[in-house]
Amino acid sequence: MSGKASVGKCLHTDSAFLDSFAVLAHYRTVKEIIPVIWKAPSSPWLKVNTDGSVIDGHAACGGLFRDSRGSFLGAFVCNIGVASVFHSEVLAFILAMEHAAQHGWRNVWLESDSTSAILIFSNPFLVPLLPRSRWHNARSLGIQIIASHIFREGNCCADRLANMGHDI
């Protein structure tokens, strides 16, 4: 991918390897480095990071709650069974809202690495048919929701929880 005919780019560390094949390198230029870190919400908001996972067609999801100091408040995991990644991401949102309502938490900032799943907050018709009534029930629990995207690297705790859901 780094020869003259390629549009790919290579790293400077690849030059010795490419030289051995007499291939000219096309070096990458870094436009901007974006630090990916989890940021605590401002009080009175709680942040819940959620994630969905599918392994061999079987889905699971998980999420964890933290307060404005970053203190761990709770977590959940769920083995869903046969489902899509999108379905598991949506179910993670539903479970997060239900969990928050059970604990009396009314201001929840939901953070996910799935930009397509976050769209259901602005367009509920995107919610898959099976969890649609549960979605509407969760939305009527009186919880204020902020939904935002976080890069996958900043969502690693929720990713681990979602993978743990496959084991239950």
C-alpha cells in the first residue's frame, strides 16, 4: 500500500522494510492529534457510558455510571442473544435509562461510541421494532438525557462490560 502506484501512506518506521523491496515510501502527515479521554460531567449530571457487542451472532451490552467527580456509581451487563450490533447498542441505552430511573437519577448524560445508535434520540423511528415499546416506556420515565459520541478508545470500560455480557 505504500508504493508509487498506491494511494496509501506509510510510517517512517516502515522505510527499512520498503527499501529492501526497492519501493519508494509515501509518508503520512499527521493533520491533528485528538486526545481521547473520558471527561466527567458537571453536577448534577451523571454520565453513563454504554456499548453493545456481537460475537458469532450473539449480542450483549453493558454500561457504567459515574458522577461529576468520576466516582463509580454502578454498572450493568446483559446477554441479549441473537441480535445485531445496532440492536444491542439501543438496548444498552434502554437499560441505562431504566437503571437510572430505579436509582432516582434524573439527569443522565449518555455517551456511546455508536454514532448511528445515538441518532435514535432525534429520530425514534430508527429504533428497531422489537425494543420499540420498551424504548418509549424508558423515554417516559422522567429522565433528562444528553446523548453524545465518544471515540471507541474513550469508551473502553463500557466495551469491557459489553464483552462480559457474553459470559453470563
